[in-house]
Amino acid sequence: MKTIKDREYSFNHTKKRLKERYGIDITIDDYNYLCTKVITNDDITLIMMEKQDNDTQYTYDLDFKYRGIIRVVWSGSRQCITTVLERK
């Protein structure tokens, strides 16, 4: 059975990766805040854009409420953050 990668899946995956990679625990409200920052282009920096068969993914650095800069991946087709990457 194939996993349905919807907004709920993306939130849970992002929450897990944020905890692993930055030690930050988030709520659904925090996740919605981060997604809104990307949608409104609020203090974000585009790092990379990657076109795929069914999607375009964008990697952004953004400032997360006094917790520092985090790197997120945005799905153009799903219109939400799908994961968090380490900044090197």
C-alpha cells in the first residue's frame, strides 16, 4: 500500500526532522506559521529549486521565531513544507 503524502503526512515528517536536526519541537500551529512564511515570502531565502516529474521543490532558509535559521523544503504541488534539512 502506497503512503498518501498529504499535508498531515508532511507535518508529521517535518515535525520529526525538526526535532532530529535542530532539537525543535513544533505544533500544527507552528507548522502553519512556517508554511505561511513561505507562501507570503516573509523573510525567506531561496537556496535551490529542483524540478521533478510531478512537482517542483524549493529549498529555503527562514528565521523561525527566535530559534534561528532553519532550512525547509517546499513542495510546489502540495503547497506545504515537506521536510527540514540540516544547514551546513
